[in-house]
Amino acid sequence: MKVSSVLRVSFQALLRHKLRSTLTVLGVVIGVAAVIAMVSLGQGAEKSLNDLIVQSGVNVVFVSPFLTTRGGVRGWGGAQVTTLVEEDATAIGRECPSVVAVSPLVRTVAQVISGNANWSTSIEGVGEKYGEIRSWTVAQGDFFPARDIRRAAKVCVLGKTVAESLFGRANPVGETIRIKNVPFQVVGVLAEKGQGTYGENRDDVVLAPFTTIQKKLLGITHLHRVFVAARGPDQVEHASREITDLLVQRHRIRPGQENDFSVGTMAEMVSTARTQTETMGLLLLAIASVSLLVGGIGIMNIMYVSVTERTREIGIRMAVGARGRDVLGQFLIEAVVLSLSGGVLGIALGVGASLLIPRLLRWPATISPEAVLVSFLFSGAVGIFFGFYPARRASRLDPIEALRYE
Amino acid sequence: MTPPVIRVEDLVKVYQGGGLRVTALRHVTLSIEPGEFVAVMGPSGSGKSTFLNVLGCLDRPTSGLYELDGVPVSTLSRDELARLRNDRLGFVFQGFNLLARTPAVENVELPLVYTAVPGRERRARALEALGRVGLSDRTRHLPHQLSGGQQQRVAIARALVNRPSLLLADEPTGNLDTRNGLEIMALLQRLNRETGLTIVLVTHEPDLATFAGREVVFRDGRVVHDVQRPAGDAVAQVERLPPPVREEEAA
């Protein structure tokens, strides 16, 4: 019996029971959709984690002035902990051999005004090495030098978004902006960095000397962070150990007492995020497997029903010369057509979800052609596996019994 | 000399199941020559259906010899029997046994689907077979859109499409009224006379058996009666019936 005619017969049989066929393949649809969504999200997360490492600099180590549980990353709070100070940053640069550059950081959010234009943005007070540590470059003008830090100069470097919001296309270098009524001279504009890992705009920032921000805007003497660049990616571990030892000593922390700071690396943040992504992936994989199993059993059940309903048809086909393997093939192909239709629907749903999730949840997703192909083939395999026993039962019917079946 | 279409010798069929032993055929010996039209008669349980199933290669005898066109059948596998049903045999059943929701022409094509005959030729042969049973104008109709007599003619066309050496008909008029039954008999008689098709017809209506040239009667699994005699003319009998109600209205 020709494959084309078997296919036609299969499609007719399935279309005859549209609702039944649809409900039957629902399990496969959900399973395949889950697999595709899972792989897309997993790959998206992997990609953005890799981006994060590259964006943030592989050498970066940061010191935060608060207590953390291991591996956890807290927000920018830490207002009560005021023990991290400029002298700590200087000491790190002076005494830790694995460290090449250090920059303090203080941070606030404020409105920035230029003429009639105003823009609310994040203000980061940093040291002169900050751009170097985080691999941020200046597109126009220059980064402020160490001298400006020492004398708390009222200068700033604008992120691209801020520059465009305040000055449009005009060159802002040399202009003056006001932050909380304090005038700052613009000395440079950062090169565009685009979206960050979690969809945040990394160009929406103003950089100024940390001394200026401490004195003029915040009235504090402590730091929110110290950013450190290690000598190389393989020196990151060394550097964080040296920094920890140094600060334990400087802050006079006794054995058994908790540190009032924590030293983190990008690699740690990334591995935490990766673990979360993997857990999520495993969860989706479990859903997908259960769903495909249930879908397969559904197909098996409906194929048994179909074989019973069509016993007489099978008898007729056998009487006119269909061999066991012709009947086996027919029902097997029918099961595969059924499960593949489910697979195709599932792929459509999964791809749809993978396109929608990044928009709705700001989660990155990358649609993987391999995942689409594999789930298509897998849904076909589900049809073969679960369709085999019903098809074999059909092929072993006794034609005389089958013809007599009412 | 061509061999007989059917030669059975000492055929025995025993059914065994649930501790019960039923002997359906007891040492049947019989030959049917090409071109014969044989009516097989007998009360229910006489073994005539079993005999037909064995002739139709749907069932295998417990012992004894069965040759179809000179080919010994008793020892063939399931697949080989299927092949034989496909090339050498045509079946017509009491209940028509057409595939529902499948147009007449596709029902007729069904045996050819299991052969190497290409699609275009299958369709041509199916249309030709429908022409021979007088249904050229009903090829796209579905079974439920046809009257009983027309459905049985589609079934006959299906039985003819693979050009069989033997047509087996199991009470083909059992579900039809007198006129349609007679018309089916007339069609079978015409096919037998014009093309030399060998027909074995199972019936328990003695009137219908008179249209066959040979009558074989079974009782208790044995042939108790086997006579050849001139057959009645079914066409003439159809003509003697009162004028028909139009089939479209009846259906």
C-alpha cells in the first residue's frame, strides 16, 4: 500500500473526529511547547549570562559594605553600614598585589536639569579608574582625571541616554547641567552600551567624582561599593582573598565575628544566576516529560478506540488482500500523523511563547532551530512508540471475526 | 487442460476452544471447473460458511488438500493467503461491507491499493468495473447515498476489479428485496455467462439456487447432494416482475 494513500486515509480518519483528535494531542502539544520554551529560555539566559560577564568585565571584584549570606546578592541599601571608606579603597590599591585598579563608588538617584530639559537618572560617584575597570569608554570629551577627584571638581560624564534627553543631538561637552541645584560641567559622553542583561538601559547614567557626590549631594563620608580590577581573570580568586584579609584586618573584625563587608565577583553572580536558570530548566523539562508521557498514553488510548471502532473496516481490508503489515503500517502512520500534528501545534505554541516571554517578562529567549527539529522528531517518536501496540492489535485481527464484528 | 479452479480433497475443519471441539467440515472432496456457477446450500451449522471461508483463504483447513488454480493453499502463511485473496479472489458479502464515508469508486479501488498498480490505472480499472455493474453515473456517491441494490453492485465491482479467477458470494441478496435480489442474481449470471467468471454462491433460498448451473448441499459438515442441471434465467424473471418503483424514491 502506497504511503501517499495511507497518509490520505489517516488524515481523513483524524479529520472525521476533529475534537477527539485535538483533545488527544493536547498532551503532546503542551509537552512540545514546554520543551521549546524551556530551551529558548535556557539558551537566552545562557547568552545573557555570557554577555553579563563580558559587559561587566571578567576581572571585576566588588566590595559591598554590608552583610550577605553566601552567594546572595542584596540591593543597594546598606545605609546603616558606614564602615567602608575611601581609605579602604586606597589600601586595597596599595597592598593587594593581584589588584591593578580600584575605584570607590557612591550612588544616588536625582533629577538632572539643563535649561528647560530635565531627566531623572542614576548618579554614580566614581574614581578615575572606574571606566577602565568596567570597560566603559568615552565617545566624546574625556573621563575626569585623578586631580578632579582630589579637589572634588563639579564635573561629570553623561551616559548616551541622558545626553540625548538633555541636549538632543547637540554636543554636551562644555555645557553645564544642574543636579540638585549644584552645577556640573559636562566633560564627556560615554559610548553607547545598549540594554543590559535584564533589559535595563545601561546608558541612563551620570558619572561624577565620588568626592563631589559625597560632599555636595549626599553629605556622607562612606562608600557604597568599591570596584576592583584583578590582574587577570585567573587572579580574581586571589584578589578577593587578599581584599578580604586586608579589610578584616583594617575593620578589626575578630575571629568568629561576621564581616561588615562582602567581596563578590562577577563569576559568583553569574554562577548563582546560572543555578537558578538550570533549576527553572529542570522544572520545565519535568513538565515536558510528564506532558509527553500523558500525551502518548492519550494517543495509545485513542488508537485502541479507533482500532475497535474500525474492526469491520480492518476485516474488509484484509478480505481484499491487505496483509498484517499493511494494516500495521496504516494505524502506525495514523498515530504518527496524530502525534506530529500535536508536535506542530506545540512548536507553534512554544515559538509563540518564546517570542512573547521576552516582551512580557523581560526575560531573554533565543529560539533554537535544533530544539524545534528535535521536538518535531520526538513527537513523531511518541506516535510510533505509543501507536505500536494498538496497530499491532489491528494487524493481528482474524479477518473472519473482524468482518462479523458489529 | 486447465486445472480446476478449486480442488478440495478430504477437507476437515475442526474448531477448538473452551474445551469444546466442533467439527465443521468432515472429509469434503469437491472440484469446481473454470466457468462454473455453483450454488452452495444447507441449513445453518451445516458447514457451508466454513467451506466458503476456507475457499476464500480467510481460514485454513485442519487437514486435507485445497488447491486454488492448481496452487496448494493449505500450507501458505498469513501474508501469502492475503496475496492470494488479493489476486485470485473476489468477495461479495450479505452486508455489502463497503467502507463508509468513502466514494463508490474508491471502495472499488480498495483491492488495487494493496498491489503495485499505479494510481491512474487503479482509477481507470475501478471506473471500468463500475461500468460493468451499471453504475457509471454513481461513481462519486457515498454508500449511504446509494440503495441496497446499488451498494451490492459496488461491492460486486470491487470483487471484479482485480480480475479474480473466483468470485465468492455469501448470501449476496440476503439484505435485499425481491426485485433487487433478482437483479443482483441477473448480474452475477450475466458475468458468469459473458466472461466465464467462476462463481460460488452461498444461499439458503432454493429459488435463487436455481439460477446456478450446479447445486451443492451441505449437511453436518458433509456434501450430501451435488447436481448439475440447466439454470433458470434471472433476467427473464426480472422482466416478469411488476414495473419497479424508481430506486431514488425507494432509497
